[in-house]
Amino acid sequence: MKICVAQTRPVKGHIPANIQRHKKLTELAISEGTDLIIFPELSLTGYEPTLAEKLATDQEDSRFNVFQELSNNGQVTIGVGVPVKSPVGICIGMVLFQPHRNRQTYFKQYLHPDEEEFFVAGEGLTGLTVQKNYVALAICYELSVPEHSERASNNGAKIYIASVAKSGEGADHATKTLSEIARKYSMTVLMSNCTGPCEGFEAEGRTSVWNTKGVLAAQLGNNTEGMIIIDTCTGGIIEKTI
């Protein structure tokens, strides 16, 4: 299976512009035979908590039809980040598009204390199956919660993907933790981070992939938009920038 993690530079609060960037990256990933592509936390809006209530939507938003078409035509699963409305508040969500299937949303279940003013924790989906492989998903702070990765391993995941919005310091901590998760649970681990201005910090990029021994296999720089694709069967790596 070929898995892709994308690195984007979001346009603050501008969903249509960000959709176009996502489309370009997804088409590039499809051209390389990718089965799954995951984008950073809140990738369609940028990490902008004070704008989340205004920008929040749901998985059936018609603006997202382009992702379903890409998924259907390219036989690829796509995960994009967006604030999602729920009956009790606004969640940090990852909307998932799979070929000719109903859309699903993974909700961030563990919030950083700084996020609790703007978001509520969600529940439900913990991962998804792609090409008969169970893939565990995490959104940013969740990777720092030991119970999260332990549950992923107990559920049989051999692939763990963290969708994040991290500063330089945050990326330092995340890369160390994700390497340890990979080694501890013998998982292939990936991190998709954004780059550029976020609310209150500058995102660091450094989107990364670790092998099952916890060794860094590939990492993007801190300013580029692009992607890393790993073939989980061969260990082969493809890096692309745009």
C-alpha cells in the first residue's frame, strides 16, 4: 500500500483557496499510485481557533464534492482537516473520502487545554481500513496521549498517522514521540504538518515518516508545500514538492 502525508501552507480562513491546493496535491499523489493521502490538522481553514465557529461545517458540505470525485476516480482515500459542527459544539475533524462510499469524519477525541475554549472533544471513528490494512488516525495533541497509541496497537493497527499543526518546539516533541510509538509498537508512523502562519505561532512543517524500528525514513523541510509517499510493502519513499 502507498500512503501519502501532505504538507500545506493554508490560506487563513479561505476554504475555496485551500481546496484548490489540496486538489493539486491529491492529483499529484494519485499520479504516483497513492492509496491514502492525509492532510494536516484543520488544513482547509488553517489552524485558526477563533475563526472555527464561523467556518465550521459538516462532511456533506457540497464544496467537498471535489474530494469525493477525486477519491472515486483515483481509487484513493483522502483525509482533510476542518472544524465540524456537532450538537454540543465545534469539533476538530478530519473528513474522510473513500471510493464510492459514504463520507465519514474522525473527530479529535483528546484536546489540548488551550483548545477547550473553542472546541469540544468528539468520539466515534478511531481509524479506517484501506487495502485491507487498518490505519489508526490521530490529530495533533492525541499523539501525546499514551492511551491513544496503545489503543491503536490493541486494535491491530500497523500504520499510525498523525495530522498536526505544530510549531518548531511542538514538532520537536512530536517527532520524538512518534519515533517512540513506531519503535514500541512496530508501526509505520507518519506525520502531516502544515507550514506558515497559524493563530499564535508559525507552523514548522517537517512532515515525516518513520519505519517500524522508529528510524526516520523521510522528512520535508520547514517551508515547502509537498508530500512524502511510502510504499509499506517495499519501504520505498517518494518525495514531491510544489
